[in-house]
Amino acid sequence: MARFQNFEEIYSALYVDFDNIFTRLAEQDPALARTFATNPQRWMRWLEGHALRMMYGDGVRRRILKRCCYLNPIRYHEFRPFFIRAAFQVVDCPPLTNYGKTSADIHLVMDCMDALAHVTRFDEIIILSGDADFTPLLLRIQEHARRSLVLSVGYTSPAYAAASSWRIREDWFIAQALEEPRLEESDSREDRAADIRQPDHRENKVSEERHRPAPVSDREHQEQSARQDKTGSINLSAFKRGRLVESIKQLTAESSVPVPLPSVAQVLQREQEASPDWFGAGTLRDLLELLDLTPIAFSPIGQGFVYDPDRHDRPEESGQRDDFRLRMPVLYDFALKVHRLTDVPMLKPEHYSALIGMLVDEVKTHGFSRSETVRQIEDRCEDEGLPISASQISFVVEAVIRGGLGLSAGGKSDSGIDPKKVRAAFVQRVIDLCKLSQLTLSPAELELIQEWLQPDKRPA
């Protein structure tokens, strides 16, 4: 293990036998298989925190330094860009026999052996595959005094499971890393998870002194009392409070998107032994409101999120995406795929129409200045109640410029700029981004691009 600031770091290498995991998940639920294939960032974040405390104790975090995915490009080419996007080295393993046998297993074994001799000492090898042929590999990893974590879906050979240091439970992986909880059930799931996973804290009854709050000033005491009258008393020492804040900030810092409360609950229960009543606060939401998370912000939207305003977009109103999905399910699924691969904002068509109209109006009226134009449009969106953030506006402006439209030449007297030209430039840039992400668009998908990004209709 290596030390990084106040944490011990576990260096890990991850190897994904894509065909094995995908096909077995598809046998259970095709939707789960697609989630695994199109959103590796989600289950990667889960893997980074899985079983750390149980395997290594407190104060340890996992860094997955090497990521390899072995994939049949003929059958699963459409999923390749998603793993490239998630910083995987994708090794194409086409069929070598008439029976469809690929070389994924031998590639995986050779790369694992290379990792054991790598100049970076990998503390653990993570293998996502249920292929029992890897049993000798697991034994060799053990001989080199390294740990191995394996995930298998479906039946697992007892010898294969016994040869690993830790078997990732299939049900936990599916429930916690793949399934997206329904928003209306998220709070009750948190409560059930706390009831199921937490040990009996009877020792708290004989050690209340350890949970006595640190001394505070009269003013702080009054403010704290007011909050406690609203949400209940909190049994937290200054040290424990600091540990909770540190865990939340670390989780947020390691995420590229706002972190939903179910994920926060999972980390606090696993790493900080959070009690079912959240240390007397009643709910996780109430606990977060009582902690000083600055500069981390809390959003009560939908299932609730913690996020860094300097790095993350503000969490969207969940109803906006729900409305998009319900009204235009085919377009929504396509837009979500493009969004995950290219970062094109996940806005509804009418919001794109409104945003492009505002951009044209702003450039014609005040000329173009990147920061000032974005700020003015953001103010207009806020005034009109449109859920469009500054970062989304900046993305569209940059895409329009890179799509070939010289906004910097636009001014009050420039009558050449119009919504049609702006939309065309924006669409061209999105198509280029798809190509860069190795997403080949079919004629039908090109029509969906037009439907999504070129509607000449503003929201009512």
C-alpha cells in the first residue's frame, strides 16, 4: 500500500471479460446488461469503494490504475466507445474459430502476468469474469502475495471462488452498481439498507461519553439547539463529525457527476458505521443539513444529491428527464447514449430550441463575448424557469464555434447570424464528436440528431 495524504491507497488492476459478463447478465435481464455495457463509470465508482473496510480496515481507498476490457468487436462493437470513454484500454478479441471462440482469455492471462511484474506494485487484481479457466491464474496471483477480487454472474465453480481472495457478490453488484433506484423509493431503500447491513450498536449504550458533542459557544449552541428541535438530537463527537464530512467530501471529489444520496448512504454505512437513525438526525437528508460540507452543496431534488458547484452541473429536476423519457422514449434513449459518450447536454428538444434562440438574440443585440454571453443567457434561463446551467450553455456555445460558425465576428450590426445557421453548426459539431467517440451514426440516428437538436419550437 502507498500513502497519499491521510489515506492508505490500494493500487489495483482491473480486467473485464466483457463477453462473459454481458452475456450472463443478458440472460437475467437485458436492461442490466446494457447498463453494464453503456455506463461503466457507474459500476467503476462502486468498485472503487467495495469491501475496502472489510478487507483492509479504516483509512484506505482503492485506486484502479490499470483498466483493460477484452471485447469481441464484431458482436459488441457498439459498446466499445463507452469503455474507451471510461479510460479503459479496449483489447479487440475477434472470433478465431468457426464456433466463435475468441482469444480474450489468453490476452487477459498474459496481461495479468505482466501486471505481477510491473514496476508499479499492484496490491490487487480485479477480474470480472465467471470463467473457471482462470482458476490457475488466481492461484498464481496468490503466490505473488497479491489479492484477487472476482465477479462472476450465474453459476460459479467452487474451485474458482475458493482461489480468489474476495468474491464480489453478484446480487450486491446488480443492486448497488447497476440498478438505478426509483426516485420515489430511494428514501425507503436507504432505510432498509441501513436495517439490513448495520451491526447491532448496543455498545453505544455503554459508551455514550464518546458521542458527547464537543463544547460550542453560546451562539453556536443556540443555533444547534434550534436545528435539533427541528430534526432531533445528534450523537456525534467532533472527531466523528469530521470523519463523516471527510468521507462525503472524498466521495464527491472522486465523482465526475453529482453523487445521489443512496450512494452517500452506502459509503457512510460501510465506512463510518452509520446507525439506522443517522446518529439521531432521523434521515440522511437531515444529517447532511446539520453538517458543514463547505464547499460541497446539497440538493434536495429527486432522490437528493451532494455535488461540488465548481466541478459539477447542478442536479437536474428529475421531472425534466422523466418527461423527456415518457414523451419521446426512442429519442431519449438515443440522446442518453450520445450524452454519455460526448457530454452533449441532456436537454429536451424544446430547451435546445429556446437556448439557440437566446444565443442568436444575445449576439445580435450585444455582440459576442464568451463569458458575458453565457452569463446573460444563464440569467434569461433563470428568469424563464428553464433548467439550463451555465456549463451547458458554455458547451453549446463552444460547439457552435467549433461547428464552423464564427460567433466572435457577430455583432449588433451583423444580420448574418440566424437560428438556422447556429443549429446547423451545433449539429455538425455533435456529429463530429460522435465520430471522435467511435459512435457510427446510422441514417435513422442522424434523423434523431436532427429531431433532438434542430426543433424550431420553443417551450410554452
